[in-house]
Amino acid sequence: MEAFREYGSEVDQVNELIADRMGVNRTDHRVMEILNRLGPMTAGDLADATRLTTGAVTAVVDRLERIGYARRIRDTVDRRRVLVEQTPEGAKTGRRQYGPFMQRSLAAMQNYSAEQLAAVRDFMREVTVIAAEYGERLRAERTKEPE
């Protein structure tokens, strides 16, 4: 558990440093990560994914648009819908910042068998679900009225 906590703390610091280098705050950085990982989505879907209000998402997208890291586009299937996507410049900037970290991480993976990596992947997915469920519990407790 200690190694897991250490990893989380170090990655959190890397993300903070990269957000600063990119000229964005941590929330904007998190939105960029989600858009990079999940692709274009509506502002409502982005609010759900980030657990931000739709108003907060609008402010984030406005900031990311101003610096050229995200843009609003019309959905090609339903022209009434507006999607938010990461721009090529945003993706390029992210790759430039995370490239050395990702290269070293991929190199480290070469030290493990496919079965070992599958076990690590399964563990990471399982604890991600646990973290999401615990976050939901904490949010629910926060909104309860004191007794």
C-alpha cells in the first residue's frame, strides 16, 4: 500500500508541474486528460466525467479555447449538438510534456511478462473502481444535512 501511495503522490506532483508548464490550472489539466483519453464529448458528458458543474465546465472550455488546447465543434451526426475536443496543439503539447515519462514507463514494462503486466492492469482497474466508488460516497456524505 505504501508503494501505491508513493506512486500516486509522485504522479500527482508530475501532473501539477506539467499543468504549470502548459499554463493551465489542475482542473483544466484534468479536463485535457479526459478529452485526450475519451475523445470529443458534450459539455454535459464532460461535466459528468469530471464531476464539475456544467457552469464550471463552460469556464474551463472557454479558458482552454483561448489558449488553443480545446475547441467546440458541431457533432457530425446531430448538428444541434456541440462537442468539446482537444485540439492537435493541445495533444502535441501534452505529448511533448509527458513523452519522457511515458518512454521510461514503457521501457520499465519490458522488465515484466505479459502475465505480470496483465495482473498490474487488472489491479489498477480494480482500485480505480474502488476510488470512484469511494469518491461517490464522500460526495454523498458531503451533501447530507448534519443530524
